[in-house]
Amino acid sequence: MKKKKKDRRQFMRDTGLGLLGAGLLHHESVSSCNDYLKNDPPKIKNYRRLGRTGAMVSDIGSGIPSNGSILKAVLESGVNFIETSESYSNGRNEVLIGNVIKNFEREKLFIATKAFPAMKLFKSPDDVLQRAEGSLRRLQTHYIDLYMVHQAQNIFRVKDDYFHKAAEILKKEGKIRFTGLSCHGPEWGPESSENLEDILMAAIDDGRFDVLLLPYNFLAPEMGERILKACNENDIGTMIMKSNPILAYENYASLMESGRELDRTEQKYYEGLLEAMQKADSFFKKYNMNDMEQLKDGSIQFILTNPDVHTICCRFRTFSDIQKYVSLSGTTLDNRIAQIMNDFKDSLGFLNCRIGCNICEKECPHKVPVNTIMRYNYYFHSLGMEKSAMQYYRDMQGERAGNCRDCEGYCEKACPHGVRSRFLLARVHEDLSFDGQDMKS
């Protein structure tokens, strides 16, 4: 085992993976509001028409700010689009937003919130109406600009008449202006054959949704670009989430560099991961830390370069995040960074599941909801939502990933992107399972 630790650390030095991890984690910190203000805060440079809503929204939008001071600074930077949900922190995120926006001119802001019922099914139109009233109270506003279905994971939810009937009532009463829908991809089911594109294309064809929220990034852009093109053709507004897949790699760099004792899952898959990482050695040797930080920026600029995108929902956790994301407003991707991104995708694409794809789930004999589990992994490692991700995983319907430790890897054989799905799922199971619980396989 000690030799294994030495080999892992030597590999880090030889290939430059440690440099990659340091590069991804390194940036100048802005520790406080005073420091942020001293650094000549950036301003939003570009506003885009949000489809047929006609609203001009900042190309960088706010998704789940960490506290009121951060949100206040975000709005003062010119960000005018705020995305939230009744489910975020059990409504506390709406309360946070309401306490801040009451000090701004309401008509200059565009507020989007989402209804997310238990078991993801509305009970009646009155259920939706009561949820909207709760959001209005928490947001301390007389109207919601965009009221959305949260996590439509099948076409049935797109067609939910309870939501649409309630939306018509709310519009007539002036309590909401427009309706929308978010989708992370499908939720596994025994008869499920839908993917992210199927669900969102059904929403576009339905004709009643003014705005869609979808994952889109440079690792697997094709599906997202088809959806965005269809939205443009139907004058539907677009909001982007899961925009920066680079963040997920920090976890694997940390794992390889740590030198700690490997658990049985890691022992089983370490050699395969090591071999794959060695094949990516040319990428590590070709680029330096500054390139890695630019790669993070490039992930956002890739999306901003697409005119069919209207706003990106960025998670502002620190003043450094404001400095970073707002500075990217109005910028586009240059050829050099685009080349680095292509090399990154070719060399390291095996470490990142494409959320919403759903191809491998159909081949899994254990019926593991891969798409859902890998989304929770994104929450855990990329967004820092450890407790929430673990709770979601514990409460998830269907099989968890315990069987992935000893599986033959049907998901990996089916994946068109060469993702090391079996390793990732086994790692997720270890990370997201509560210590001491009777873990469901």
C-alpha cells in the first residue's frame, strides 16, 4: 500500500496532474466586501433579449447567492436576472432574495422562481396557486417575472395541466408574467426512453413555455445546441446551468495527489484510472497553470459566444466569484483557449459524465439512475453542496450505486464518450453515503 501511495505521488509529479489541480484551484482571493470594492468592481457589459418575454437580461445571471451582501454586490454590478426556487434551502433562498431586492427598483429586475412539489407531481391547480403565493410572500414582491416547473424529468410533467391551469389564473391576476421549465435530464424508469432533448423539445412544441433552463457546456454541446436553436426559432428565452464542467476535475486531482490509503473501491479502479491519466500526459505537459485558469473562463465564454443563449445562471458564493464572472460579461471565446478546451475534452473527457445523455442507463442491469446520481455528484464536488447532495442521494428513489463496485461495466461499454462511469459511480456511492447507514445497493 505504501508503494501505491508513492507511485501515485510520483505520477502526479511526472504527468503534471498536480499542476492541473493547483491551476484549477488557484485564483486571487477577494476576502471581503471592502477588498472587492477597492479592486474597481466590474460591471455587466451585455444584455440580451430573453426571447418573447422581451426583457433585456444580463448575460451573466445570478443563481443561488450565498448571502445578502453578495447578492447586493451582484445587483450593483448590473446583474438584473435572479434565478431561485421554493426548494432552495426550503424557501430560505427566496427569503434572502426578498430581503435584498426590496431595496432596489423592482421593475429593473427579472426574478425567476420555480415550483417543486413533493414526488415532483402537483396535486391540483390550487396546489400550484398556493406555492406561487408562498414564493410571492418570501420574495416580498407583488409579481414574479418567470414562474417555472422545477426539474421536469419526463414529458408528462411538460404537459401537467394543473400547472398550466394555475398559470393562466396567476397571469390574469398579475401575479406572474411568464412561464418556464427547467430540465436536468430524465429520471430513470422501467419504461423510460426519453432524454434531455426529448423532454425539452416537447416543451418547445407544447408552445406554452416562454423560457427554458437547461444544462449546456463545451464537453458535450451538440444536444444543447440543437435545443437552443429550436428555442431561437420559436422565440423562447434560454437560461443555462451546469456551465462549467472544469470544476469536477479538482476532485480527481485531489484524489490522485492525496497519498492517503485507498479504499477497496479506489484499489479496484486505481490502475485503470492511472492508465487513462497517463494517456492524457501530453495535455498536462503542454499547458501551464495560467492556461488552466483561462480554461475555466473559457467554459463561460464558450456559452456566451452562442447567440442563442440569453443568460447563464452563475452561483455567486464569494466576492471573488463576482469579480470573476461579471468580468466575463460581453466577452467571447478566442481561438487559443478554444484549442485548449478541445484538447482538454479529448484528453480528459473520460472523467466527466454528460448530464442528460441517458444512453448508459438503458444498458444497466441494476437499473441505476446514472443521470440523477451524477448530478448529485456535481452538486457535491463542483457546487460545494455536500450535505444537500448526500440528502438527495439518501432519499432518491430507485437503486443506488453500491452494485457498481463489482459490476462488469455495462455503462462504460455503452458510453459514446468513453466516460469511466463505473469508477465515477462507485466513488459517488462512497462520497454521498452517510457514515454508518445501511447503504442501499
